[in-house]
Amino acid sequence: MSDTLTLPAETRAKTGKGASRSLRREGRVPVVVYGGGAEPLAVHVEAKELVRQLNTGKFFDSAIEIVVDGQTIKTTPKDVAFHPVSDRPLHADFLRA
């Protein structure tokens, strides 16, 4: 891991296809944080901030600190799903470090 990036997030009340689509219309990207012996955490992040960090060129080689409700979760990026035509991020998965 070369750097540590910070990604502000908010918790999601609803999960599923409909809730994710409405988040995307609002300029948000659904994110799930897995692992660490804890329950998966469903959050959403600002799409512009995620794209900005993806364009740094070191996103997948960095440790990502996801800040949710004042709590910092150290993670590593696992996968980002992109729209096949527009290349917008549709969903992201992170693993707890």
C-alpha cells in the first residue's frame, strides 16, 4: 500500500435494486464494506469524489479510510463496477483491513 485516501460516506437505510437506482439518480454510488468478522456495512458515497479518487491512478494500490458518522473504517478496495457505456461507477466493494 502506497498511500491512504479518505472517502466520506453515509449509511444506507435501504438496500436492493430500487434503492441503489435512486441513489445513482442523486449522484451517489452504493458501497458495501465486507470482512473483518463483522456484518457487511451498506453505505453510499458521492460519485464525483469516488471518480476523483479513481482517477488518481493509485486507488487500487492504496488503503482507503471510509469515514461514516464520525467513525473511520480502514479498508482496501476490492472491486468497482462501471456502467458499460458511460463508464460511471455503479457499485463499489471494500474489504476491512
